[in-house]
Amino acid sequence: MSSVRIGLGYDIHRLVSGRPLMLGAIEIPFDWGLLGHSDGDAVAHALCDAQLGAVGLGDIGAQFPNSDPKWKGAAGADLLTRTRALLADRGARLVQADVTIVAEVPKLAPHRDSMIDRLMQLTGADTIGVKARTNEGLGPIGQEEAIAVYAVVLLDVDPANTGSRPGPGRD
């Protein structure tokens, strides 16, 4: 018998010139990109955090630390694929994700379907929702200096197949 787990993820990155803008494992045409040790894909990072947290594997920094040079420039798509494998090792699979991108610029509605298609391909989820909101001109996001992302996930977990690491509350 399986059980469900819920996870919440969050990420924020500063917008800078000279980098491609990666969101939801696709490149968005724009003059600025997100600063980060990896490609800065805040959607991928928030989704990884939510999934990893839901199965007790910490966060993206615990699994793919920015102190390790092998993750420098890592693609969000690669991190999502690796997270999917970590979940499978724990007997878990992503059923549903809901993502909210908070950004003043660029307009993301034209890219929503492409993001959803790519994220579903990488994660194997049954359903993924992607929404974009502004910050109404408030703070660094509102001043077009950053983009933040929130992600909530629902995982299906087979308790008989929890992998080699014990989960929360297990011996």
C-alpha cells in the first residue's frame, strides 16, 4: 500500500546580464538571466527542493552542493533528472506539482506550455501547473532585480521500497 508525501520548495535568484534565462528547463528569450552556481533555473531548483524535502533527503544544497565544482553550471534539467532517480531509489514518484513564478519581467505566459511539457518529461509527473505572478512593484522582485519560485509537490511513496537510507521516523 502506498502513501503520499507533500513537499514545499522555494528559490530566488538575482537577474544579471550576460546569462541565458533558464526557467522550467527551457531557455526564455530575454536580455538577463539568473545568477547562480548552476544555470540558475529557479523553477527546477524549487521543484527539486520540494521533492527532496518530501522524502527526507534535505534540499538541493545537500544533494548538489555549490561547494562541489562538479555542479558548477549544472543544468536544471539535469538536477531534476537526478532528483527523479533519488526519489525512485526511495520508492517515490512525483504525482503532481504546482509552481508559482514571481517575476515582473519577462512575460512568461507565452512559455507556460513549453515549461509544463518539459517539466513533465523530466519528472514523470501526472500533472504540473505553472503560474506566473508579479510582485506589484515591491521589493527586489518588483524592481526587476530577481525572480522567485514556489513549488508544492505531491509524491506517491511505496513504504516497502524506501531505498538504502531510512526515511523520517524509520529505523
